[in-house]
Amino acid sequence: MKRSFDFNNIAALETHCKVKLVERNPEPCGQKLINVSSDIRHVSMEIAELSDELAMADRLAHTVAVGKLEMVAEQLKFLKSQTFGVVMKLREGLKLNHVACNFKKIPGSIYHLYQRPSGQKYFSMLSPEVILM
């Protein structure tokens, strides 16, 4: 299969390959080029390689972004579970702080939580073993 390249139709090539090329100057620095079309195969190969590299760069950027987003999602799940644990401990602590008690609670001491038949909860210093005796 023979491929041809038309330097006069660069815009069509840019659209096809999604590669932005610089306009070709047939007279760089005022010097006319001898044979512009002799380099056609080389240029078309470079454009194809450039297109492949851009496609690979796009895939790599997409892969990196997806990887980072997955890591952020995992961190959010972890933070959600940590937040849930903190909220549950806070609720438990608030409930225990409002339980009836007839003595001054000292941090680090052991107290036992009981519930009367009426539903009222209260703290006692006596363990269940002492009460049953």
C-alpha cells in the first residue's frame, strides 16, 4: 500500500492525527528549500510516531488520575469509618454522663451500670457479685 502526503493539506492531517503541527515554511530565513517533498516519508513517520506518543501520554495521564482518585476514595472510606467510631463513642459517653448517680465519679474508677424495672439507669460502686450475696 502506497502512502502519500500533501504538505498543502496540513489541516486535514492535524484533524486526523489530533496532533498540532507548526506551519511549514518553504523559505526558512529567506533561503528557498531545494526539494520540499523529498522528506515526505520521514515526516509522515514522525507524525505517526508523535500521534502514538500523544495517545500513550493520554492513557498514562488517565491511568495516573484514576489511581490517585482510587487512593483518595480509600482514604475517604477510612476517614468515614474513623468518624463513625468517634461519633459512636461520643454518643455512648454522652449517655453515660447523664446516667443517675448518688456519688462523685472519679476518673479511672470502676462503676457498674444497672437498670431498674421502671427503666431508670443508674451507676453503683457495687458489682453484681456483691449485690447477689
